[in-house]
Amino acid sequence: MLPEIERRRAGLDLHREAWIYVSEANEDVEGASLFLTSEPAIGAISKAFLERVKAALLQRLTKRRRGVVNRT
């Protein structure tokens, strides 16, 4: 679950749980994406927390070959 401080930084509702799943990753190509926009970001997540998420995702992906989903 996303810690409260990260939900605050991201501008998320503090009264609702927020999760980051590391069981799969989306592959999204800038320019061909249906999901990336040029709108300004609402908030941000700390680099330190993203590094923890990245490490967990890489660990999971090295154990299993599958898990990357092409979204474009």
C-alpha cells in the first residue's frame, strides 16, 4: 500500500487506500500512448519510494519472464 506521505505528495485521496502492483508492468511508448497526456501532473512520488518500487518490480520480473504488458 502507498504510504500516507506518498499519497499526499501524489495528490491522492488520503481516506482511500492506494496500491502499486509489482506483479506486472505496463510498457507504454511515448507518442503512441493512449494514456500519456500533456496535462500537468497533479503531484509526484518521491524518488526514494520509486526506487523501492523499481527494485521490487525488477526482482519480480527476474524471477518470472512474463509480466510486461504492451499497452500501445
